[in-house]
Amino acid sequence: MNNPSLGLQIQSLPDNPGVYQYYDKEDKILYVGKAKNLKKRVSSYFNKIHDTAKTNVLVRKIVTIKHIVVATESDALLLENNLIKKLQPRYNVMLRDDKSYPWICIKNEPFPRVFSTRRMVKDGSEYFGPYTSFKTVSTILDMIKELYPLRNCNFDLSATNIKNGKFKVCLEYHIGNCKGPCEGHESFENYQTQVNAIREILKGKLQRKHARFQNKNEGFCIENAV
């Protein structure tokens, strides 16, 4: 590390979760990241040669390090996402790869599907997250599936298509994972009631009737719902 000032800045970082921000000599934002341990994460940028040339260039440009301490790693994830959207740091765009955080989507469509995704599409769908891991998302979706049997097909379940008998129920209907809205076996009103209940779960409003699933998965909790 050629800049003694950076060494002092790193030493002053706490061992807490938070968000770090890198600035260049003109005080322009370069990069925003999250960390479970701020000091350890930021130090890792300066004690090795990185795999990509862009990351090595980024490190050479860093002059100032700013940070925000938060209570949990999940809070750091949410703050990181918000700051990236607000500040649009150059290197967050340049270094973006396939490692994006998962969301849970309630699709904007007749008889909405509920599923995990890494992509947010501006089509009126609702997104909850981001979540720190796919394991958390999988646990939540398993709970939803057990409580509310929704469809997982991608058919266009418009009123006209259902009335005209365009679709037939699949195995999911026969094994009880879906109530067959594609053939009109379930009304839109009943289906939407289930979707509304799921929406409340994703907002963190767990009710007593969900306790049996929560108890089966000791330590599980809904996190990062927005």
C-alpha cells in the first residue's frame, strides 16, 4: 500500500457490519460495498493482487474510504443496494457480474405466480428483498408453498383462455400443490386472497397460523422484506 493515509483509514475501521465507500482524489464515488466485518473486508482489497484488471485499477484509484456502521449484515445489504441506486458508482457498474442478490417476486399477471429471481423487471410486479442467500429464499418459498398452493406454470390465465378451456390441469393439481385455476377449479377471488396473505408474510407480518412451519425450521425468520 503506497498511501500511508489509506493504512490509517483502514486501521480506524471497526469490526462491525456496514457499508464502505471508496472515493478517488477528486472525491468522486468509485465503489460501494457491504461487509460483515468492515475492517477485514476493506483490508482484503489492499493485501493481494486481484483476478481482474478492473479491480486492480479500482484499488489504485482509492484515496478516501468512508463507512457506515449498521446493526446486521442484512441491514448492510439493504443499505448497499439503496446507495448503489442513489449514487451509481462507476465501478459497481463495471464490476457487476452474475453474483446478484435474490428477490421474491409476485408477478403482475392473472393468478400471480410467486418465485425467486435475480432480475427486477419493471412490469408492475412486486419484489421483496434483496435476501442475503438463496437458502433463505428457498425456505420462505417452501413455507409459502406448504401454506398456499399456488400455480407455478407460466400459462396466460386470462378469463377468456380459462373460459375457452385452453389449458388442462397438470400433475401439480393432482398432487395437491395447485387448485387448478387453469380449468376454473379455483376462483380468482380465492386465489387473490392467498396472494394477499403471502404479501403480508413477505412484509414480515407472520400470524399465529404460520407458527407450526416456523417451529419446524428452528432459527428461521423472514428478513429483508421491503
